[in-house]
Amino acid sequence: MTTTIPLLHDNHNHVSLYAAFSSCIDISRSAPDAALALLRGLPEDRLSVVRGWKSFELPMTSEELSSLPPIILINFSLHGFVVSDSGVPFLETTVPEVASMRNDQAWCEANVPPIFAAYCGLAGLDAKKLGEYIDRMLPLGIGSSDEMTVPTIQALDVCSSSPYDKRLNYWVAPALYEKMDIARRGLVSGIKLFLDGAVGSRSAAIEGPWIGPGKAMFTYADDVLLAILRRAGAYGTGLSAHAIGELAIEQALSAIEVAVREGARFRTIRLEHVQYIDVNQARRAKDLGIVLSMQPNFTSDSIDYTDRLTESYLKRNNPFRMLIDEVGFEPGRDMLFGSDGMPDGIAYAATQALFPAYPSQRLSLDELVAGYGTAKGVSGTVTLDIDDTERRVSVSGTSPVRLAP
Ligand SMILES: [Zn+2]
């Protein structure tokens, strides 16, 4: 069956980072043996930035890291990286802090924005790479995006001075916001915090137990988070917080409840991912007027992470039916959808929405489209091919795109 939908807005992506990465080697689609052969053949005289590393498919031993050419290998989830021994001196000259703290997982989880800035600096970003990356999303059904962690002021300037500015909403880490002048502050939708790790790096703040290694990683102690919210509540901007595990969601809700009661005000409050939110937390979020910004793409974590998550967590992931039917969240109003760039485009999200592992994760196509929303600054239509037998959705065509005047 085919159906036509509008060109959509991706409410959660990392546009400048992925644009910078576009000149990097991506091993996410390579078989482990092929990926390793490729890594071994990289140049010896400079640092190669390699993305798309799946640590569960290609574990890196210290022997391996001592024999490889200079590389930084960035986890598919963007949380976590390793550097080959020969790559360390390159990192020490360009991003000394990241180089010295690289083996401290807690530091790395607590410092995602500076690490993104390091990735962006190492890979390099310019207007051409930015435009090409955003245009590559058009045939995938995406016309505009929220850029969830603008890595540096230079990256903000590249984005905001380009013709693609109309198609981007910007979010920045609190430290970067504080460094920005009034004019730049006026360009951003709000500040973005990371509260916990990710399932991909076995560091999401779930109670557990994990199968195999795993540890709930928090960026902030409760009182530190509250202090940040008190301060940010006077900026007159929005707030967004990455919270995957139920413990991180709990920390976010408790801090927001206190800060708001004390008078902190935000243009909007979004919680990102909230994959393991429960019904009581959902009700509290609803009462606080919080927008849930979720990724139907990650419904497939319930299939991909049977090596680390118990059945109870596989089943609790992305409980869209509970959120919509029981608690009353409404896609497009207080529930937004995005991709996190894993992968880009609407096809994978639509596949996961219509054909999930668990019925509790199902979204109708109308709900999916409403949660993404129509693209801004550009318009067009996308034809989807829905294959009920293969349980898969693909994009079979897009109309010519019109730019907003
Ligand atoms: Zn993200």
C-alpha cells in the first residue's frame, strides 16, 4: 500500500555533528571483520575520525588498540569512544582535556557537550557540509530539524548564517549558552542537558539489573541539577533534558517540580527519549506541562539489546499506547517525535511505529506524522510504501521541494 504524507520536521537530531561527520569513515553498516580490516588500513600519519562503531559487535581489546593506526572510534550512540594508542598524541594536541579523561567513563558521560565539540572540531564543519547533509535528508522525507546540541559557537554561526537557518531550531548546553552574547541567545530554542548515558554504552540510568556489565550513569547530583534549573529558569529560554532511564526521568521530574514551584520559568520544557517512563511519571510530566520528545526509531532497542536488557525492560521501552491512551499525551501537541539520526529519515521510524516488537509501542501513521510535524522553511510531499507482509515501510518518492520565501 502506498500513502502520501508531508515533508516532515525531525524534532531531535544532531545536524552539525552529523554534517561534520559526513567526511568521516562510517563503519555502522560494515560487518565486524570488514570494519577491522578497514581500520587497519587507515593512514599512519594522521588521525582518522571513525563513526558508527558498535562496541557490542566489535569489542576493542587493548592489543587491538595498540596495533591500529591513529584513530578515534566513536560509538554509534555518540556516547562513548576509544582512541588507538597511536591516536593519543594527536588527541593530546587538539583536545587535551578529552584526551586525558578518555578512559574515565563517568567523566565522559557527564561531559557529552564538550565531547561533541571535540568530535566536531576534529571532523570539521563548514557551510557546504551542513547544506549537503540537510539536503540529503529531503529524499528521506525530512525537511527541517531541531539541532539538539550545537557543539560550539562557531557551529552556531555556520548554521545561523547559512540559508538553512530557517530549517533549524537550535539547542545548546548551559555552558555554551552562558558564553553567548544576547544576539546569539536570541537564536536558540533553549538549553539542553544530558542527565544519563545511553543503552548503547550500557550507561542509561535504569534501575536494572543489566544482563552483563552496565551501570546507571548520571551527569549531575540532584542538588547540582536543581541549581542549574534555578539559574536557567531566569534565562527566558526553553529547557530540554536527555533522560532515558526511569531513574534519570525521576531525577528530572523531581528537580523540575521544585524549580518551577520556586519560580523558575521556561518557554517550553522537553524531556528527550524517556524510553523507560512509567505511568506515574507520565502523569507527573503531564501535570507539569512537559513535552515528551521521543524516538520511534529506538523501539527496535527491544530487539537489538536482548544482550543487555531483561525482558521487563525490552517490554517497557517506548510505551506509546500508555502515554497516549491512558495519560492523554497528544502527538504534535505535547508529544514530539524525532530520529536522533539513528538512522536519518522517516522510513525506519515508520517501520518501528507500525510494526513494533510489542503492541504497547505501536503508533498509527497519523500519530507518527503529527508527532514529527510538517517541515519548516521548506515544503513537499513524501510517498511511503507500506509493506504489511515484510512489515516494513520505505520511501518510494518525494515531490519537488519548495523553499519558503
Ligand atoms: Zn540526541
